[in-house]
Amino acid sequence: MSTDIRSDIEGMKAEVQRIGFIFAMRAEGQGLIDRLGLTEQGRLDPDLPACWVSGRVEGGSSGRDLEVAIVFAGEDPYHGCDRIGTLPATMAAYLLCRRFRPDLLVNAGTCGGFQREGASIGAVYVGGGDFLFHDRRIPLPEFEAFGIGRIPAIVDEPMRMALGAESGIISTGDSFAPTAEEQSFFERERVTCKEMEAASLASLSRDLGVHFLAVKAVTDLVDHPEPEASAFARNLNRVSQILVERLINLLEWMKVRE
Ligand code: ADE
């Protein structure tokens, strides 16, 4: 199964004309909306806060046009914050895939990085190896592997280079603060990026047969004495700008006909 998926990447660029982005937070994605001049499209479902924007990126004389959409899970009306985490992201991405029908879904955003794997603040990674879940501990024989996920990532080298990103293992969980057990998991699995959505979106994309890419920029270091939350708050805006520049590079590369 995973071999088939990996070989699918051959010629993926030629197949991709409609690109859907999903960001967990507005602060991470607003810069890309502004740069591309995309138009607000409102809610994807009248009963959910998930909202999207879309538009066309002109190819110019040497390229082809791309259709681009960005979806957010939206603001939680009860708590007044972005609906981060796997469940809202998966629902929003599902709605976007059904409405917009992307050829490629890109989960872009920020993450906690691990210094021991070479991460530093502002570094950008594309998900490599397998996507993991670090908080789905199910010690029952037939469910254990399902809990961890191990959803194969597709790393297209030319695409990675166009992004200016390193490849790293991404692990997903619904908590920002890790437990001691999760810390051992990160070390054992050589995780480089810890975040809260990618593996669930990789799983959805596999089910829907949509190409998937996770691009994550490091706002804080998990294996560093400074608390993750304070580094995250301090670096969020600056690192989100770095991320937007890399995503623009990706779109520029996508536009060029081979
Ligand atoms: N997003 C940014 N930093 C993160 C962290 N340390 N953990 C989970 N998600 C994050």
C-alpha cells in the first residue's frame, strides 16, 4: 500500500492544478491570503465555524494558473479562540475537499521542534517518513498500530527543495503540553516536529485519494528549558511570515510548466 502511494508522486506536479491549504490558526494563514489577494467565501457549513477563502494564482507567460483555496476550522464561539486540533481540522478539511475538490491538500502551520533532531526556531519542515499520533495510546492488540497511525508521507525532492524545507518526522496530538510518556515516544521515534493536526489530515487525504503535504515552521523547542507556550507566543507572528514566504515559493514552483 505505502509503496503504491509513494510511487504516485511521480508526475504529481503535472497533476496538481487545484491546491487546498489548511491552517489551524488565522494568525498562521492570514499572510498567505493577503499575499495572494484571495476572496472570503464564508462558512463551509452553516452550523460550523469552518470558513474558507479562494482565488486564482496567475501563471503569467511561463506558467499555468493555479486555483487556490484556504480553509480554517474557524473560531470557537464558546471560547473565542481558533478551533485547533485534529477533530475540527479534519471536519474543515473534509468539507473543503468535497466543495473545492483539491488535487493537493497542504497542511501548513507551526510546530514545536526538537533540538536533538537539528530543529531551530524559524526552520521549516516538510513531513517525511510516516505521520504519527503520539497521544492515541491503545494497548489492545488490534488497535495499537491504528492508534500510532504511521501514515506514509510523500516527499517529492524537487518540491522539498522548492519549499526550502528540510524533511522531518511529524507527530500529532491534541494536547500542546506533552506528558513524560509522550516525551519518550518523541525520542524513540526520532520526531522532529510536534503539532496538532497533520497526521489526522494525512489519514483523511489517504482515504479521499488526495495528495497530501504537511509544511511546518518551528515556533518553539520542546527539548529546551524555555516553556513551549511562551516561545510559541513570542515567535508566532515572525515564524508565520517565514512560513508564508516558503509557501509562495511552493506556488511559484508549481506554476512553472516542465
Ligand atoms: N504548534 C506550535 N508549537 C507547538 C507545540 N509545541 N506543540 C504543539 N503544537 C504546536
